[in-house]
Amino acid sequence: MSVQIILASASPRRKELLDQIKVSYTTYPVDLDETPLNNEAPLAYVRRLAAEKSAACLIQLKTDLPVLAADTTVVLGSLIMGKPKHKQDALSMLTQLSGKTHHVYTAISLRGHQHNQAISITEVTFRCLKEQEILDYWDTGEPLDKAGSYAIQGRGGVFVESIKGSFSGVVGLPLFETAQLLSKQGIEFFK
């Protein structure tokens, strides 16, 4: 099957989700500064990063293929929780999420003959976590490159009491919204 899109991401989870719906892609990760702007709201933040990633990929590759990019962040109140910088950062995030409900925002940007964006917002509730299990979880290495320092599809799933919304959105690429954007660009899936 010929390549249908460029995925502007190195995320193995996003690749698995595209594989799941049988979209043929090649990857071209882009590295951007993911620091939130002063007083930037979480929704504006994820939308901006997804759009900047797809635009940067398109400019760098000079391709005619559509470019798909996404950005996921964990939001507690108005606090944006990206990927942890170090162990203490991860432990702090997980301690703050313990026993609380937070939101996971995933924005998607698809640039082809037009630019379309979509957003998925999912409510996630954590059970109360013990300090030792947070430390043990850090030692697995799983929190390292995950927004909010956890992977719902991995060992971090044991912390999740409930979710309201898109499981695939929490993983990093909401399939419902992605399929809608692909359809708008005439890109078939499931084939």
C-alpha cells in the first residue's frame, strides 16, 4: 500500500493507533520547544503545538502528502502537565493527580489541501496513590516521556479509577476525531 500521510511524531503509541485503523504512513518527527506561552490556556496550548508541528514538518519536507501531527497534555485545574523533566517532577505530578480528576487534551492537526484541526478532551479520575507505588512506578521507566507522567495503556492504567471520553485520546491520538479529519481530506482507512 502506498503511503497516505506523514506522521509528524516519533510516538510508538500514535503509530500503533494509525496501524489499528489501517492508515499507511511514514514518520517525520519534528522537535519544537513545548514550553507554554505566558498565560496560555491549556486548550490554546495543545492546539498551537499540534498546528506548529504539522506546519514545521510540511516546511521541512516540502511534501505533497498530508501531514498529521498531534499534541497531548494533562491538565489539572488550569495547570498544564507536560512530560516530566526529571524524577522529582514526575513524582510531584503523580502526587498532585492522586485521588483527583484531571483532563487530558489532545489536539490533532492535519495539513493537506486544507488545514483541519480537532480536539479531544477526556476526564480521567485517579484513585489515591501511595508514595511507594509512585516511586515503584517511576522505577519502571514508563513515566519518562508521558504527559502527566503516566501511560494509561501501560502500567499507569492501574491508577485510573475511571475515564469519561476517549481512551485513544488519552493514549495520544483520538481515533474518532482522527478519522473525521482523514475523511475530510479524502484519506481512506480500514483498507
